[in-house]
Amino acid sequence: NLLEELGETDTITIDAGVTFARRLADECHAIEAERLLTKLVATSRRVHGPDHSCTVYATSTFQNWCSVRGVVVKGEGDRIFEALRYENDGEMCVVEGPFLADGTRNRSEDR
């Protein structure tokens, strides 16, 4: 376990965390990915500075992957919705959408 061996501030641990966050986002766990990346960016910036390659990598990943929290809603086919927040201690995810093919939303269908 990298976290136990190297600690949470080591660049190898941070890079592994960024990779894990990308996988979370790929699997439609955008809010969890954003939470992890937020922590990783803050830790790297605090320990290694804003110009360190680890911080730059974490920050650019955050900006690229967390600009829109896309999720698939069960029973809605392949349509993508934007995850806004969790409620009821994580039991419910509040979404807007769906997104259209061009990345815009038809506001009349928002939920």
C-alpha cells in the first residue's frame, strides 16, 4: 500500500491517487473523483509547490476531468446527466440534464 509505505505527500502516492481518480471518473463516479482530486491538488501544492510536476499533473487532471460531472442514471439508457451533489449522506445524487450529443443540455428535460 503506497499510502502506508510512502505517506500521502509523496509524489508517487499523489500520482497514483490521480490515476485512481481518473478511473473513478471513467466509471461515472465523478463526484468521488472530484473530491479526491481536490485533496490531491491541495496536498501537492502545499508540500511541493504550484510549479512542481506532480502539482501540475494533478491540477491539469482536475481541470480536464472535473469541469462537468457526467453520470449515467440507471433506467435512462446511455444519456449523460450532470451530477450536482449528494444528499442524505450519499444515498441520493442530485442531477441535471440530460446532455445532448453536442454537449449542451435541453433545459426543458432537466430534473
